[in-house]
Amino acid sequence: MILLKDHNAETLQEALADLRPPERLVRQLHALAMKHSALEIPAELPNFSKRLLAQIRERVSIPALTLVDKVVSPRDGFAKYIFTGADERRFEAVRIPLLHRPGDEKYIVCVSSQVGCALECAFCATGRMGFQRNLATWEIVDQVVQIQQDSEYPVRGVVFMGMGEPMLNYDRVIRAARIFSEPCGLAISAKAITISTVGVVPGIRRLTREGHAYRLIVSLTSANSATRQKLLPIEKQFPLPELMDAVREYQAATRRRVTLAWTLLSGINTSRQDARDLAELTRGMPILLDLIDVNDPTGLFRRPDSAEAHAFWDSLREELGMPVQKRYSGGQDIHGACGMLAAVPSEAGLAPPTILGTGISLGEGLNLADEKQENPKP
């Protein structure tokens, strides 16, 4: 069975090539599913053969996620959606409101690419879940389709910053990004689609090689290898020199300023020496540093207070000489902020973290050039 939300108009046309459907019909069917959230191929459409539509109905289905929970923050309007897809495992998406420009109100959707995550970042609730499975392309796509149907204003951007490491579900993530930007579908500009990674070097290099227009954000958080290993265990597999070589290759190929994300952890990565280390690590490469307050309800990690934050900002300005911005991390009150996604209802508490010890080696059994690539399971 062909799952329509696994395809853009071009690949759907190819999948139905033996039926020779008109391109106009394929685009219309794609639009019905993506723009109007149709759940089945119609039996009749003006100007198209009923027999052809019946043949397509036999071959094509339109899958849909099940909405388990939705909650909107009364504080800042962020909305968290909990879905299930092909099984009962839960995953989340967050709708981010950009409503400050009258006449240009819009939303960004933060989507998940996996259920759970294998990378065990110390301050991330998703990492404490462990890896459960990759999401299918249609499961990624339908997060945005359903949220668009539930929204007053259009979705104009997508960020792959929800549950999971996008580079470890590379093929499906890229396919979903292509579907998001399909003109007859959601029509989201490729430049408004952002793929985030905590530092999976083969994925960054493949993104560079394939020349996609999507934006890249690399979660760095520390420019000191020993500190980064404690916070982001992937540092052991792809250490900073190797990671930054890949980032520099990406910057040289795209000629775009690279965005590096830095989660602020009081007393851990906010000193002048941290700013100096970052300046040395990125010397000669244009970057944008994206500062993000940690969100850790377990209390193991704290945000810097105002004095510590301002001192670090001053150090960055003096040492780095590159643009620095503070990202607003909304939805904290509904467990929808950065690092808080764990597929729990907003009123549920989070248990203290456990050491998962999955023993996963990202260099074993991982082929980012393979269409059928999956994470090794814990």
C-alpha cells in the first residue's frame, strides 16, 4: 500500500506510473491530504475518471496520527501536542506562535523525528527515555498537517528540534522536509526548515554533500572536550576537532553563517574561559551563537542568574566577536520547552534521570547512505 504522506507530488507520480495519472490529479490529491487533511482518496473529482480514482483508492491510503493530548500555555501561547502513530508509543510536537506582527501572524512547528533518543544528553528529558524507534516519514509530516488544521494562522516554518536526533533518521527527515516544501502541499520554504543535530558528523557531511537548502543548527554547549563528554556523550564518538571540520566544510559549501546552539548551565559553561575556548574553536568561521536556558525540572542543572548570564554575554562579546542571540524557550509551564519533551501530559511530573547505559556505538551498524538505515536498538 502506498502511504500518500510518505510522498511529495513527484514521487507519488512515480509510484503510480503504471496507472498514468495526470500530473494535475496527483497534485490535487496531494493538496487534499496536506492542505485539507483528507483521510481518503475521493471517489469522485470533477474532470477525472471515476475508474482511475477507484484504481488509485485501491493502491493509496492516507495515514493519520492519533492526537492523545493537546495543551496550550496560558503564559506564552506555546502549544504541545502528543501523538501516537503506527504503534502506541507517544511522541510530541510543539507549535510556536509568532504573532507580534499584525497581518503577518504565523506559527513554527517543532517536530519529532524519533520516539525517545539514544544520545543521552545529560540535561535532556528525551535522552532519559532511551531510544525506542525512528518515526516514519508520514508520522513526521502529519505532525505539521494536523497542527496546521488546528491553527488559526499558517505554519511558515519547521524545526527538527523535538524528540530524537534527526541525523539518525536522516532519510526520512530529508524526505519529510521535501514534502513540507512541496508547492501544492504545505508550501513551506526550504530556507524556513531547520535541521538540528547534537553532532552526528556523517549526517552533517551528507547534508553538505547533497546540497540541501535547509538550515543547520549544531548543538555545541561546550567548546571543552572533557566538559562536553560529560554533558553530550556523543563527544566520545565524534570529538570536537572532527565535528568542527564537518561544520567548516558545511559553511564553506553553503557560504552561510553557521548557527551553534549553547544550552546555558550555571557554573558549568558560562565562564570567560568557556568564551575563550569557543572563540578559539571557531576562529575564522562566521557563526551565530544561539543561547538557550536549560529546562531541567529534576534540578540537576540550573539556569545562570542575571549576573552570571550578563557576565557571560560580556565575555562572548569581547572574546568571540560574532553575533550572539538569546532564544526564548517557551512552553516551560506545559513541559513543551527545549529539553523537556518526554511524551508526558503537562500536569505530570518528571522523575529524576537514570543512567541508561545503552552501550550504543554510533560507528557500528550505522550507514547514513542507506535508505533503510535505522538506529541500533538499546
